[in-house]
Amino acid sequence: MNITLPDALAIRLNQQAAEHGFDSIGPFIEALLDYDSVRIDHEHLEELLLDGIESGGAVEATPEFWQKQKREFVENHPDAAEYL
């Protein structure tokens, strides 16, 4: 895909790309998009972790606890049992 940029923006992007070690704008834009995707994933993970923390009291993760988790997982996802 080709995108025409205003000259001032193209100059600014070329400068920033060079400052970050990129030879051209394309790979620089791709890296920015990848970075943003990772940032969004981290924000989502943080939300999930906070939800977990706020969901109730702590549970001791004993071997019995993990056996129960595995058993319930296999019951709900029988096709995945072979991977456990």
C-alpha cells in the first residue's frame, strides 16, 4: 500500500526513523504498530491481573488444587486433554 504524506510529516518521519536506526519510514511505522500492539496487550493483561486480584481471597495452589484445575479443564475442553 502506498500512502502519500505531507512533506513536513514525511521529513519528520524520516528523521525519527533514522534516529531509531531505521533505513526508511516503512519499517519504522511497522515497529511503531508492533509496539502499540504490545502496549495494548500489556494493558489488557494488567486489567486481567487486577481483576484476578480483586476477585476474592487467595487460594493455596497445592498439588490437589492443580489436579482439580486440570480435571475441570479437561471436562470443559476434552480435545485439549492430549496436550496436558
